[in-house]
Amino acid sequence: MNISLTVIGQFITIFAVVIAAVSYYLGRRKTETPVLAALLGAVFSIIPIFGLVYVVFLMFKKDLPRDSEVPA
């Protein structure tokens, strides 16, 4: 079975988009810059294991306090 470079490129592109979306969702709750979190997720996804490690890192990071939880 031959795996063409086109199929590998399509897989990496789709994987990067999915990881970027998940990173953005997690970044909204856990960082102050969710766009940067999504961009880093997409860049790290060029090597898929790095993308997965980055998402796991975001999952275990503490949530930011909400506006209602911050004392005045």
C-alpha cells in the first residue's frame, strides 16, 4: 500500500485545523490570548504528537478566574 505525500499533507492540514479549534476553545478559558493559543496549536500540529501534547498541556492548566469571582 502506497501512501502519497498528498494524503499526508491533507491529514496534517485537517489535523492542524482541528487542534487549532480545540486550542482556541481551551485558550478562551485558560489564557488571556486565545488566538495565540490557537496559532501555537496549529504550528505545533505540523508534528502531530506535539499538537496533542500542547492540547493536553492546555487541558491541565488552571482556568482563569471569571469576572464575578474577582473581589472588587
